[in-house]
Amino acid sequence: MSELHSLYVRVHLSKRAYQKFMDSRCANANVFGDWMEWLGGIELVSGPMTPKRVAEYARRGGPDVSVGTFVAQWCAEPENAAASRYDEATETWQFCVLQFSENYGEFLEFLPSMRAACFFKDRPGDDFLVVYPFIWDTGHTVCFSIDSGHSRFLPDFAPAWHTEANTELGALMDDLGVMGSDFVDL
């Protein structure tokens, strides 16, 4: 990967569960054991991603803040072009980051906290998180389901989820008044 990928997360949570999730501490990569299903075979400049390297990233831990603080920090930085919304009527949380990362180490640092929404999920819904090349259209896509009590790597990005993520990230881009290559000048 060489260009920043975008992040989209959608989870159905009651207002109480959403608040508990936001108040919880950020998770680290050790919470989930399926990283190699995604990272196995990926070649980095420094060599292949291995279970040992994943364990090293996990030892570093995630951000030492609450999920709510972590999300607010992403949203506060204009260059990230991020938005977090909780809709009380549909009991749905959405988090969009147009310029998330291109770095697998950062993915292993940041994605566990988003996947940890599974431990708070108390409403039905087909929920997920995806990191993909929305803006640049080059690079890898990674998708994880977020179900009540567990999150798992998915080898395929469902077309309906792709449409939803494109719609939400496109709307965020429109809200910010950003077009094409002008985006990086935020």
C-alpha cells in the first residue's frame, strides 16, 4: 500500500451500549486471533507479515485512551476528514475516516478498538468495518464482521456493504466540500 485508505464502521447499539463502548478503553490486537487470516502472505518492504510481527504490534498495545477519546481525536484532525455519528432513532453508530492509513502496523494498533464494538453490540443488524482504497482505488481491502460477542475477518467485501461505505464516505467528502485531488490539501 502506498496511498491512504479509508475506514468505515457501522454498528447497531442501544444508546446505553454505545455509551459504554465509547467509555471503554481501546483494545489491542491480542483481543482478536484472526489477524493472520488477513495478513498472511502480505509482503512488506521489511519482509512478510508473520505471527511474530503481529505479536510485536500487539505488545505495543492500542491507544491508551477511551474509545470515545480516540474517535474524537480522529475527528478533531482536519487532515483525517473523519466523522462519527450515533443515530438514536435507528440505534446505529457510524464512523468514517476518509484518510485513515496505509500502514499495516497502524491497522493493528487502531482496528482492534473498532472491532471491540462487538463486545457491546446489543441490537440486531449485519454490522461491519472495512478499510479500503475509497479515494485512490488502489491497494488492499480488509473487512471484518461485527456481531454480538465476536468480530471476524471476512475474505470478501459484500456488495451491499461496499455500496453503503461508498455512499457514506462520498457524503462525508461532499460535506467537507472536497473533490478529487484537492482532498489532500485539507
